[in-house]
Amino acid sequence: MLPTFSRRYFFYGTLAGALPRGGFGSTPSLKAAGYKSPNEKLNLAAIGAGGQPAGDLRGAHAGVENVVALADVDWVRGKESFERFPKATKYKDFRQMLDKQKDIDALIVAPPDHMHATCALACMQLGKHVYVEKPLTRTPWEARLLTLAAQKYNVATQMGNQGYSHDATRAACEILWSGEIGDVKEVHAWQGRPSWPQEMTKVAAPTPVPDTLDWDLWLGGAAFRPFTAGDDDYKAFVEKRNNGRPSDGFGFYLPFNWRGFYDFGSSLIGDWGVHILGPANWGLQLGPEHLISVECIKKDSLPAFTFPDELALKFEFGPRPGMPPVTVYWYHHAGGDAYLPPEMTAEQARKIPGQGPQVGPAGGGAGRGGGRGGPVTTSGYNCIFVGSKGYLGTSGRGEGVGLLPGSRWAEYKLPQPYLQRSPGASTGSNGTAHLRDWVRACKGGAPACSNFSIAGKYTEWLVLGAAAVHYEGKLLWDNAKGEVTNIKEANKWVKPTFRKGWELKV
């Protein structure tokens, strides 16, 4: 017998951000506003052409659309896409690309986090659709700015939190709304140690800027600092951190390690927290309007210019319609399970192989559910919802879902699906499905599932956690003013200061 449906099941299914069952059809009013029709090809461009943006571009292109322009401040890094799309015009400066290439319809925006808002806003102001990698922005103020810009310029938007397009994330929401685990009052989410180095005590000595890199443009709105690829002390630090293994070959800042710096990234809370907490944000309808406070409740240090290697955050949210107050915990550099239900072992928590609902493909985080007797020694989850009537777990980017203990999941029947499943997510890559969801929106279809009206509010409360790292005690949030009220200095991490000429305004 299927579970009975609670009132919030239908209420939040309507407001959740993805469509109720019905479809991803074209919206005539959007086509009338200048959107392309489903049968027309988009002219795509990218800001950032190597690494993650290269993969995003392939997914959006899907062998169907046109790729007409590529911009990357480092042409060595951009080589991957330059070679894959040789007909696309190459640029170092995205501003020149936008000025010269009037044929661009939509852009993948995936430079380092500190430039997300700058690049995306410039595109939207020209009426271009944008897909911006996660986290949407580095700071809460920038997230709110992009939310307002998307409304003003009426463009199709999507943040690159691919788990939102996975069946398991949507099933998790439906389970929560069905009342299966009752009222959720706590959420515990975690991730392991960052793969990039943090807690360096000194900046490496300057080194020559490579001929292929425009360092000043890479910095963009951030304060100027000399370039460095690293020095002997830095290499020794990385080797020690890696338990004697040689350096990973990445430089001090580029192309990857900027994520750990206060001025450029938001560490794991922005890089992976945005994925892992996705089902909680959606299913519990979290948002800055409900946020009361955020606090860094644990840190192993407070480095001068990078995030701590180990920390824990506590977000307190007030009641939402039909839902009680909830506290969300984030554990950064957690070994094994950061949380297990009382008197429940990891073995008991894990799914029983082959038993219970099989949701979506087994790839990605879904495979982490493990199986009893196998090599996995954890629960297989990295987010656990604590309800008044039980526990729900999700894994990876929201690509796995289950009830705890595993014996309960083995006997469970899923609620009737209410949220529309993203085409392609059940049979292939949810990353590609997420990109094609945005492409459909660019062609007049329904708004993408993580469009900025959703992703902006999500990012706003999430990256406030990065600000809390710098202080002792709670940061109290005033959503109407968009600021911290009790520690005024903390607002420098809410709204960044930009170099002259890089200021942002909708």
C-alpha cells in the first residue's frame, strides 16, 4: 500500500522549483520574448574553457547546439575546449567576447568563484542566458544580486548543482513531504578532507607569470597580488599534508587550489556542501528568509588567508509553512560518518544490497550506499535527516536516498511521484540532464530546476557559513537588510569590496 500523502506533500510539490508531473513543454510567452524555439540551435559560448567548464560545455552542446566562442584567461587550461571546438573564436577577455560576438545566445559561466557574479551579470545585462557553476557566487550579496538580475533581464538561468536533476533528490523530497519520517528538526551533512591544500602559513614567493596567462584578468575584481606558482616551502607543505606523497602538480593558486583561499573560494561548503545539502534545501524549503543564525562551532585553526582544514558549521532556521524550526549541521573534513542515529551502527544504517526501492542510476554518490559485508565501512550516506518518526539519508550530490536502518528501506514503498523527473537523469548522466534542462529553458521551455530564483536564495544562506568561519559565536541574520546584525565587521564577507572598474550593479 502506498503511503498516505500529507498536506505539505502537495503544497511543497507545487512550490518546490521543479515542475509537478506534466512536462517540460515550451512556454509561448517566453518565445515571444525572443527565446529560441525547441527546434532551433543555440549559439553557445563559455567563460572558462578547461576542466569543469569544458565538461559543462560538452553536456550543453550534446552534439546538437553550436559553439561559437570561448574565453579563458589561460590558454593552456583552455586548450581542451579550443581543440574540441576549433571553429569557435578564442578570447582571453570575456568582455571582448561579449562585445564582439553578437551571435551568442547562452553561456556556460565557470571561472573561479570570485568571478562568477561579475561574468554572469555582464552576460545577463546583454540578454544572454547563463548556466553558472556552483556555488552560484562566493558571497551572499552577490547571490542576491544575480537573483535580482535574472528577474530584471528575463533570461534562462541554472546553477550547476547537478544533483537537483537526479531522481533520488526528488524522491527524497517526496519522502519528506509524505510525512514518512515526521517533522525534521535536525540535518547532519559532511564531507571529507579538501583535495586542495589549506592552512599554509605564508604566501609562496612570486614567480614569473606564464606567457599564456593573463593574471590581472584572472584576479578580476579581487585585490591585486603577485602571481606565484609555488616555491620549495609550498611543495614541502603539500607533500607533508599528503603523507609523503609528491605534490599533485597544481600551483599555489591555479588551476584548482584557489578554492581554499578566502578571497577566491568558499572551500568545501561551497564546493561540495552545495551538492550534499541540495536535498535538504529543496525538501525542507530552506532559505535566507527563514535563517536565524549561522555559527562556526568547531575549527582546528584560523589561518591568515585560507580556510581551516577542519571545521563544523551550525545553521538555525525558523519554521516554514507546515514545518518546524530546523538546525542544519555541516562537518568539513569528517572521517567516516560524522553522524549516526543513536544506538545504530553503520552496518545497520546501510542499505541491504538489492532490497528496497532502486532510485535512479547507481553511478555517482548513489553507489556509496554500500552493502553489508562489502568493503564500505560507513553508512554510505553523507547527509542524514533526523525526524520525529525516523531517519532519511542521502548521498553524493543527492544521487542516493534511503531510510535508516537499511531494514526499513528494504520494506519501503516509495510515494507516488509528484515532481517531474528530468528527462535523461534516470538512464544516463544527471550532469548532462541538468545542462539540457537549462537548454530547454533557453528555448522557451519551463524554468530550469535550479534557476536563480531558487539557486540564489540557496547560495545566499549556504555561503554565509564561509563568513562565520572568521568569528566566535553566532552571526545573526537580518534577511530584509541582507546583513549580519550583531557583528558588523562580518558584513565584509557578506558583500565583497571590488577593485576600481569592477564594481557590480544590476
